[in-house]
Amino acid sequence: MKSFLKKFTIFLILVLLAVWLVSLVAPKSKNIQYGITFSAPYAQSLGLDWKQAYTSILNDLQPKYIRLSAYWDKVEPEPDKFVFGSGNDNDLDFQVSEASRRGTKIVLAVGRRLPRWPECHDPSWIKDLPEEVLENDQLSYVEAVVKQYQSNPQIIAWQVENEPFLSTFGICPPLNTKLLDSEIALVKKMDPSRPVIITDSGELSLWYHSGSRGDIFGTTFYRYVFSDVFKRYWTNHIPAIYYRFKGGLLRLLNPGKPIAIMELETEPWTTAGIPNTPIEEQFKTMSIGNFNTIVKIAKDTGYSPQYLWGVEWWYWMKQKDHPEFWQAAKELFKQ
């Protein structure tokens, strides 16, 4: 028994050493490319004219990269009725065409679970569908989205689902791994020229299941949160090397896998929602100091591109006489 434990300990040390070495020698971008995630429904929830906010973001901030979402409930409000343009209050055609016209590179997220609460954006009509029928309808929706936009040269990648293995967050059914793999296979079959991104939590996951799928792995990066366990605000004092180490493990099992930060926290973490939270309270998790700190730490990971999370809030804050977040992001995008 002692001999086994000794051999196992040596093996474990060698594995950890290998991971550490991979994390050190893996490519590290010196010039980080920055982008944003934009959500029209979220902008509307802040009381914004989302089209006005969106065009202002593109014109003034001029991000090089943007992630947009093809929310299922917006794209297919009725069975087999796909709406991408002006009849859709998300108007995905408008978002894609306006970004394309300015040369912004687009990641288009598709799937049942996509960025922003409640994570799963279900059409009302799927509620009582048998599981097999629902799965077929979900794949039909994915197919319709890819077919609509695959000819657009500004789309650089498809993101399939959003943090699909993060079961502790969002109002979603249990993950159907087989269906996830079918979605990925469908997108790859329809558009083999573009990579598929699969995302996962940077803090709550080991990246094993998500990192073994798709062509690019995308992580989240959070530091300032509200702890539901301790009922207070909490700072995750996690250094950049933590993410590098996890990336080393991922690349040890998936050599050469590109890694991006798809959700870099640059807006407050609130429990009551932005409009219902006093600005001074919002500053507890996202002051301009916190903004600059988390951007600096994320830069030290060397992962690129990095998509900042909260552009709708920066715009909202600018209207509240707090333009500092908007200006700080604008300087980043000039790099």
C-alpha cells in the first residue's frame, strides 16, 4: 500500500508539473484584442432604446469584436416561423448588418441557453412538447440561424450554447449532452469553414467537458460578486496564473486549443437588477477602480480576444452622468 501511494504521489506530481510547464510555455498574446457582448433584451430591461444604444456603441466605442445572440424565443416566436428582421424586437438582421457595415468581427451565439438571464430563452410554445419533438425543433432553429447568416464574411465563429455545463446558474433544464453534441455537429456540417466556441465558467469549472468540445474554448472571468452563501459582497482573489494553469491542463488534453475570455466582468453584480439598485450600491462590485483592476488581471492571462461584459450598463451609466466606464472601455478598444 505504501509503495502504491508513493508511486501515485510521484505520478500526480509529474502530471501537475507537466500542466504547469504547459501553462508557462503556451502562447501568450502581448496585444490583447478586446470586444463586447451585446444583448438587445437586456438593454431594453434598463429602459434604453436598444437600437440607439447599439449604434452609439458601434460608432463611438468602435469595438473590433462583438458577440451577438440569436435568442430562440425572438427568432422563432411561433413554431416554424423564423423572424430575423424588423418583425422581431431583437432584430438580429439589424445587429448583424450594422456591425458588418463597420467591419466589426462577429461571434454569433446560437442555442437554447445563451448569454443573459434567465440563460435559457425558451419560446412559450415549447413548454409541453415531448422531449423528442423539442429536440428536433431546437435543431431546426439552430439550422435556420446558421443558414441565415453563414454567408456573412464578418462572422468569424459560432458559439453553440452558453456555459452548457454550468448547472448551478440559470433557469434551465438539465443538460442533454447528446443534444449539445448534435448541435455542434450540425453547425460544423453546415459551416465547416468557421470554428465553434464552447464556453464555461472560469471559476466554477475544471473545463474538462467543455474544453474537449468545439474548436475554441471560452471562459468567463469574474472577481467581484455577491455571495448567496455568506449574504455579502465578495472578492475572488484569484490570480491570472490560476486561469493559465487551467488552460495548461486543457491544452495537455487538447493540444493547441485556442482560449478566449468570452465574458469579462465589467458591470455590477446585483441581486435586484440594475434599475432597482442605487448606483452607490452598484459601485461595491464595479467601481472604476474595480474595472481597471479586473482588466489588468485578465490581461495577464494572455488569452485573447477578451469580450467585456456590461456595455449596456456603461451606456446606461453615461446617461446617469458617470461616463468613466464608457471612456475606459473606449481607450481599451483603441489598442
